[in-house]
Amino acid sequence: MKPTALYTFLANNTYLLVTAIVGLTILMLALMLLPAETFSHSKLFSYDKIGHFLLFGSWTLLLGLYHNIALSGNTSIWIIFLIGTFFGIFVEFLQYSLPALNRHADVYDILFDAGGCLVAVFLLQKIIPEE
């Protein structure tokens, strides 16, 4: 399969992927580690599981694209899936271990994180050109 125009653009401008990964990581940590009172008047929590799915899926997709471009196609997308899933587990562990944040770890958050990562893996299989 021939690389798409977007894939070629990202391969020529990897700094955009790095910037997106770093920015999304900071956003994710901020949203998931700020004290719960920060969002008490927001409807944001009503979309919590969708947010986990989309954030971790997007993060995993960006990481997989970057990794594939940086290593010239030598990417195991299942390793990328595990990295994204373990990042989700790590965030939930931080919520559990830092009670001052007034946040609580949730197994369902981990499941939605992993679900987003899984969808990202399937998208990566479609997006990444075959050698």
C-alpha cells in the first residue's frame, strides 16, 4: 500500500507528531490528575468514559504513527497498544495513590482506555503503509 499524503506529510514533519504527543500527554495528565473539585460544576464528568476512550485512542494513534515513522516501519503495533494501556493503568494508579487529589481509580476507566488503544491499533493497521 502506498503512503497517503497525510502520512507522507507527517513523515516529513515529525516535530508535529512529537508536539501533539507531548501536548496531549500534558492535557491528559491535567484532566485526570487535577482535584475533582476543579470540574464539579462542569458537564465534563458526564462524558468521562468517552473522554478516556478518545484521549487514550488518540494518544496511542499518534505514538504509533511517530514510532513507525521514526523507526522506518519497524513498529510492533501491539507494543504500542500495551504502552497506551499501561499509561492508562499508570494514571489510575496515580489517582489511587494521591488521595489529596480527591480522585478515585476506576477499573472501567482502564477498560475504556484500553478500548481506545485497541481502536487505535486497528486504525494504525489501515494507515501505516506496508513495506
